Amino acid sequence: MTRDVAVALALARKDALAELRGRVATGTTLFFGAIVLLLFGFALGPDARRLQEAAPGLLWLAIVFAGLLAVGRLHEAETEDGALEQLALYPVSRHALYAGKALAGFAAMLVLGGVLLPIVALLYRVDVLAAVLPLAATLVLGAAGFAAVVTCYAALTVRMRSRELLLPLLVLPVVAPLLLAAVKATVASLAGDPLGELGAWLALLAAFAALMLIAGAVTYRFALDD
Amino acid sequence: MTEVLTRVLGWAGLLAVAAATAYALFGVPADLNQGDAQRIMYVHVPAAWLAYLSFGVTALGGIGWLWKRDLRFDWLALAGAEIGVMFTFFTLWAGAMWGRPVWGVFYQWEDPRILSTTILLALYIGYLLLRRLTDDPVRRANRAAVVGIVAALDIPITHFSVEWWRGLHQGPTIGSPERVLDPAAPGQFVLTLLAMLAAFTIAWAYLVVRRYQLAAVQARVDEAARRGSLAAARAAAEGGVPRVVTE
Amino acid sequence: MPPTTIYVAPPRRALEAPSAAVARDLARLFGRSAALAGVSLEVEPGRCVALLGPNGAGKTTLLRVLATLLRPTYGTAFVDGLDVTTHAGQVRERVAFLSHAAGLYADLTARENLAFAATMLGLDPVDARQRVPEVLEAVGLSAAADRRVAAFSAGMRRRLALGRTILGRPSVVLLDEPHAALDADGMELVARLLAAWREVGVTTLVASHQADRLADVIDGSVTLERGLVTDITGTGVRVPSEPLAVPVGERVALHAAEARS
Amino acid sequence: MNPLPFIVAAYAVIVGGLGAYVVLLWRRLARARAELDQAAPSADPPRDDG
């Protein structure tokens, strides 16, 4: 068990280090997320009120799209020099590998959300400072659930030729409830939770994350080893 | 023997669906509130039930494969997914046909069921697509099982989220599909629905058996082809002198 | 002048089965093409055996099956008596595999790469701190230890990957074309490594299409052609003694008889 | 609104779809079985005529 924790942490730390050094994925996906947010603004027109109303949905769409690239990238990086093969060869439990990869994905999602949220605040003139705590809770739970699903599916598709297409296609329907709950929680947070429904949405996000983490941990070895 | 039973099942399904459909269309009287449109519910509800049943089969097939490593479970999972996608489409189609005259729209965003059913369709179309991308049976079964299990877990969460999304404090939509199963509904309506459910379930069972058989035969074709190419490779490698490959 | 001997830790666990590696009628198909068409061989523990043959003969596929990376389509493979498909986890505890690709992280330094591998291989952190510089020294990369692998030449990557195989304490080492991209010093390094492994009782299986490079260090060799064993020479490797489900053919049996006599 | 066209459309697509799927399954099954009959002999050992 302690060995599993050490393995998971080492793997996540390695991914973080490589990301910080390389800065390819983080930089690109952040830029991609920002561009998406800007384009949503164009698509919806200059009406400030409409943008404010749409902001939570657009924020989470941007997080989901950019997050697919960021978390998928963590597995893709392993294939560049055949590292995934070595990873599969280490005498470590597949649960630990999943935990490490999911942890790295979770961290990437947090960075993504942490950067895109202020961008939304600036672009769409949304006051996020008043609701920092509930927004942070939403982001943390949403990021956990998202990373749990994408990590598992990325291992599944990483060796396939059409992975760039297949990964979003498989993941997006699965994370539909997460998107829904996260948007609703964000709306509730920003409005000061007038209906008292924030807790229910956060609970749903937590349930999603917990269920998908378990499913991912159980099935990851079948996704990783062919 | 199996073939005889399968045929009996097929005939039973055909007769049952024909009889129940005829009764649902011409026998049972129209609903007081919704009029004849209510008749669509008699195919809509069985389609939805069978879609869920199919995806249950897919999830169980996936679990069975990962557990027992027996490819027959994977064939069953495939049968469930393919037939489930068809019934999910039927569910949406019947829902749209019912929604237009009753609600005035084909696609009612406020209705949670329509949304979650659409997501369901997307989930399992992805599953079928994934299966097409590899022809190694073990690899395909592994990948499909992962997706089939995750998708099945996703169904209840999707259901709840969409239900709450419509409004946490709002009562059920008036004229919702439950109307036919309402205890207050006349017994004749309930009986018609139950008959349709039973008839379509028999037909469904026949489809599952046949689809499973198809997967089994295709697996044997693939296996024969693999054995053939292995024998050919050996013959070529042995300097053109064919070697006997015995089992 | 590099040192003439190299320290290699003895295997973590001694092999328990009478053979280090066994393949029985091993076949692997990719689509409709057979990379292995029915290979049967048995490698004795502690030996150094060369796997020879032209490109596309199935050498890499055989090594990958033994390393648990590829599932056999037909037949079985065992490492230390453990079936590679059903006991993959236990096989991984015994095997080190040098693949074509170095499997390194370009954004990490050589030292960080080895430190990561040490954690994954289950080395104690204190041991790892001592062992990693030792290994870097052994493969001649001490001077480049804190440079990122992205800046390494193909030969340096190969050395680092070789270093990873001695970082853990495997009982069976599978090397796929270890000489590729190496200079004269590097080739010397491979030779010394092979000698050191034999010294401590590690079984090595080396795939190469340059038989002459290995002539001095190997006990025996197997030649593969088009996915079948065509020749077995020397000691340490033979056709499995137990009867086979699918006979490989008299030709192999004949070679095996020659090898034994 | 007259629901009749919608009822017809709903039943036609579902009952028709089921029928079409059954026919499709039969044809795929027949083809696969024919393929199997064809493939099975080639899996047998090739004749050695010397």
C-alpha cells in the first residue's frame, strides 16, 4: 500500500516535472481554452448581459474541451519514446499507475480551471471574487471526476490511430452529467445560492468523481494492457 | 435443438408483437386527455425498457468477460449494445412523434428523459465505434468491457443530473409518459401496455439470440482465417514444403 | 579507459523453475501476418543466449511476449515457470527488457529518469540515492547525469536505457538489439554487462542480427527465420523436452539433436 | 393537432425497423455461415503432393 502511494506520487511528480520543463501541453491547452472563451464571446454577440448569463456554461465547455487535450496529452507523452511500454513493465500495481496518472490529470485540470476562471471573469464581466469558495469546491470536484474518466479512456485510446477523434467522442457523453452539475453549481455559486441547491450539485459532482475513480481503478489494467 | 428453440422464439415474438400492436392501435379506446396520441406510448415505453435491458446485458457481458475471460460474454455484450442502440433510437423517435401533437414540439428540452436518452444513444454509439477499430478479439473485448461498464455506471448519474437540472423543486411534467402506468389509469390501458411490453421483450430476446449467434459465427470465421494464415506462414517458412498443423 | 569489470547486483530472487524461459508453439499474429509461427525453445537459467536472424524473423515479437508486453495468439510462454499471460505481474518482477525505443522522458535529466525508474522498480529511496550515480558511472554517463535526455544522442539514450536494466535486480534480462546506435565503447559496455550478468547468474536473451558481436560472450544461440526456429547451437538453449501439442517439425528437432551431440 | 400521421410514423418506424433488423441479421448470419464453410477447409492442413 505504501509502495502504491509512492509509485502514484512518483508518477504524478514525473508528469508535473516534465510538464513544467516542457511546457508544451500546459501552455497550448491554456491558450486553446482562452481562445475558445474569446470565440464564444464573438458567437454570442456583444450583449454583456447575455454573456454574463452564458458565462458558467461557456467556462465549463472551455474547461472540458481544453481538459480533454491536457489530460489526454499525459498518456500521449508516454508513447513518444516507448515509455508507456516501460511503465507497463514495472512490477507495480495498475491501481497505483491509475492513481498517479489521474492525480497528474487532476492537477492539470486545476491549473486549467484556475486560469480560465479569471479569464471568464475578465472577458464576461462576472464577479467571481464574491463566490471564490463554492467555485473552488465546484472546480475541485469537477476536475476530479473529469480526470478520473479521461485518464481511463486515454489509456484505452492512446495506441489507436484515430485517438484524437475517438477520445472526445467517447468521453463527452460520459461527462455530460458532470458538465451539467458543474454548470449548475457555478450558476448557483455566482448567484449566491438563492435556491439552496448548491449542496445537491456538489454532492452529485462528488458522487460522479467517486464512482468514476472506482471504475477507473478497477478497469485501468484492462485499458492499459491489451 | 437450439435452432428449433430460436425459431419458436422468433415466431412467438412475431405473433405477439403483431397481436399486441393491432390491439394497441385499433382495440383499446383513446385516452380522455391525450386522445389517440396516447397510443404512441404503447411502443415508446417498451422501447425504453428494452434499451435499458440491452445496456444492462452489455454491462454484465463486460463484467463477465473481465472476470471469466470467456469471449462468449463479449459476444453477448456486443448483441446488447447493437440492439440497445436501435431501441434507444426507437425510444427517441416515438417520443418525438408523441411530443409533436401533445406538447407541440419534437424535442422538449425541459423533459429530463429525452435528454438522458439522447446521451445514452451517444454513449453506446461510441461503444460500437470503438469495437470497430480493432480486430484482435481479446483487445476488442477488453476495451469494450471498460467502456461498457463505465457507460452503465454513467446512466443513473445522468438520469439524476438531468432530472434535477429541469428544476430541483418542480413537480413532474403534466402529461408525462408515466400517465399510462398511473394506478388511476383505466385497467385497459395498463393491460395494453403490459401486453406490448411482453410482446416486445420476446422479440428482443430473439434478436439478442440471433445477434449473439452472428458474433459467434464471425468469431469462428476469424479464427479459421487466423489458423489459415498461420498454416500458410509455416508452409512458406519451411521452404515451401507444407507442414501438417495438428490440433 | 573504461573499467574492465562492472558491478551488477545479483537477482532479487533466484529462479525456481528448471528453465529461465520457455516458449511452446508460440505464435503471434498481427492481423493476418504471423510474426511468430510456432516457436518452441527452452533457455537454461544463468545462460547468455543469442537470438539471431534477419529483420522480421520474429525476434522482437518473441522478446515482447516473454516480457509480458504482447499476448501470444497461440501457444504458451513461461518465465521462471510462470505463464506470461496469467502471471504477468510475477513475471514483471523477474524481467528487465531493453526495447528498441529507449522509453525515457526527454524533459527529465538522466539522473531523474533513473530515479523515477528506481521508485517504480521498488528500490528503497536510500539505496536508490546510492545506486543511481553508480549506474550512471557504469554506463559512462556521469558527466551528462544532469543534462536533459532531450539533448542526448541516440547512443547516450541507449546507454541510459541499458543502465535502467541494471538498476533493478532482474533474474532474466531481455535485450533487443542492444548494439544499435552504440559506438565501439558502447559495444564494449554491452559485452561487459553480459559477462557481469552471467557472473551473478542472471539469464540473458539477446536479440541481434550481428552474431559476430556476441560470439565471445554467449553460451548458445537460436536462429529464427520467418517466425520459426531454424537453428539451435551451443549450450544453454534447447527445444523443450516435454512433448508438444503442435510439432514444430523435424528440421528443428534435427538441429536440436545436433546441438546436443 | 391531428395525431394520426405521428402515430403512423411512430409505429411504422419501430415495427418496420424491427423487421428490417431481423432481415439484416438473417442475411449477415447466412453470409457469415457461408464464409465459415469456405474458410474451414483452408484451415485444414494443406495437402502435401510431394
